[in-house]
Amino acid sequence: MSNTAKTERLSTWGATLLVAEREILSQVRAKAFIISTAITLALVIGGIILSSVLGGRTETTQIAVVGSVPAAVAESELIEVTEVASRDEAESLIRSEDVAAALVPDESAVGFALVALDEAPDGLVAALSVSPEVELLDASETPSGLRIIIGLAFGLVFMIAVLGSGATIMQNTVQEKQSRVVEILLAAVPARALLAGKILGNSVIGVGTAAAIAAAAALGLAITGQGELLDLLSAPLIWFVVFFIFGFVLVASVFAAGAALVSRQEDTGAVMTPAMMLVMIPYFGVVFFGDNPTIMTILSYVPFSAPVAMPVRLFFGEAQWWEPLISLALLVAATAVVVLIASKIYTNSLLRMGSRVSLRDALKAS
């Protein structure tokens, strides 16, 4: 009795774990995976450090001044003054490009004129200009640049992890069909356990990759002293991980079902492209319409875009406390439905060789 029960457990959950372990080990041992992951993490850290350095770097403007130095110029840390005795000396420095411009006395109301070679330095003109006090009646709390960066960050992490693992699922499934290894696998484990193991194994890889990227980003922010941004990201990152898990399973199921429809690598494009569109269209929607609250609200409830749109809205404080709960419930329900449909397609198509199996035939009862 105990042996029978053990065999039964192995044919379901045990078989799923075995397949998942095989998927995980086959990827983490591959040099291409290790190298690509290392490069991605290095680019994340390097990109944050580089943007911080470039963003914080300021260039001083060298100018010559004849006579007294205007107070606005003397107080500016971005302008370096060279005092000269005459206009001729100032023009000589400009022509030799030792200075970018010169201030010389004249009879105008301001008491001086700006002389430059071919273009007046913007920084100097801005320092000399008198700007009125600005009061905004409907000021935006979020800079548009930061909104784009956050949308890109969440979207890229999700897209890289999902498309990378999805392509691996598709490639491995088609290779197993093409080499007929799948017939040996199905003799040992049920088709549903094989599908579940592939999704589980690649989900572990995907979540691990996303966590590594998030850790690299946190390290980059800590190194560059951007602790405030890191604190703001903490809660949205937790929600992002939760949404990521179900969103990943949703898309991975689509890739696995699509792969089961074909028997040759040459035919994968026809089924891989629709799956990629399901990831990329919502991603570009978040990037291009990130400043449109109506569209972002809609995208945060669409299952394929919610893993990116909802964390972005949470980061900027634009979502009520109950919204992520409803969005997550819709995502979980959609994932369950898609997994059931994908399981039927996968089971009915895995042993069909030759030409591509139509979706209608794959959905028919075996």
C-alpha cells in the first residue's frame, strides 16, 4: 500500500517537482544564462551609477569681466570670472576661446553688455536674467522624467524575465517534440505534471532573476546615495513581486501552450509572436501613457499589464488601498483560467507531430 501511494504521489506532485528541478538545473548550469545574467546585473548597477554621476556633474562657464562684477555672476558657483582691464583684452580671450563670453561696460540701462564669439552661454544669460516668482495653481507632484524612469524600470524587469523564460519554455518544448524525447517523458510523468513542472521551474528562475535585478538596483541606489528613492520603492516592490509571480505564470502558460502546437523550431515564430505581443503591448502602454491617469487606471486592471501598471501607480500614490487587491484578484482569476486552457492545449497537442496543430483542434477533447 505504501509503495502504491508513493508511486501515486510521484506521478503528480513528485513528478512536477522533478521536472521543475530539471528545468532549473539545466538553466543555471548553462554558461549563456550565467553570462547574460551577470551582464544584466552589471548594466543595472553601472547604469544607475553613471546616471547619478552625469546628473550631478556641472560644468563651469569661463567669462571675462571688464570693471565691476555683477552680483548675480559673483554669487553663481557655475561661473568663473577672469577680470581684465579693457574690452580689447576681453575680445582677445574670447577669440582664443580662453573664455566663453565677456561682460563689458556700456551706456545701457543695465550698465553692461554681453560679448560672445558665436553663441551666448545659456548659463550666463540665465544668471543675468531676472525671473519672476512662479506660482502653479495645479502643480504636478511627480516629475515627468521620474515617471518615465519608474515605468521603464518595472516594465523592463518584467519583460526581460518573462520573455527570457518564455522563450526557454518554448524552445525546450519544441526540441523535446522534434527529438521525440517527449514520448519518453510522457511515459514517466503525466502531461499536466510536465507542464506544471516547466512553469514552476521557470517561475523560480524568473522570480530569481527579477529579485537579482531588484537587488542590483538597490545596491546602485545605495552606492549613489539615493536612499530616499530606495525607501519610496520598498512597498511598491513588494506588490511588484506578488503581481510578478502570477503575471509570470500567466504568460509562461501561454508560451508553453503555444510551443505544444508546433513540432519544428522554424514554426515557433507563428506562435511566439502573439505571446510576445501580450507582454510588449501592455509594457509600451505603461511607458507611453504613464502620465495619463485614466489609461493607467485601466491598464492596472488588465491582467497582462497589471504587474507593471499597478506597482507604478502605487509608487506615485495614485491608487487607493483597495485597488491592488481587486487588481490582484482579477489577475489570479485570469491566471487560473489561462492555466486550465493551456493545460488542455498542451495535453492534446504534445504528441501530435508534423504540421502545426490548430487552436481549435488543440481545444477539442482528446
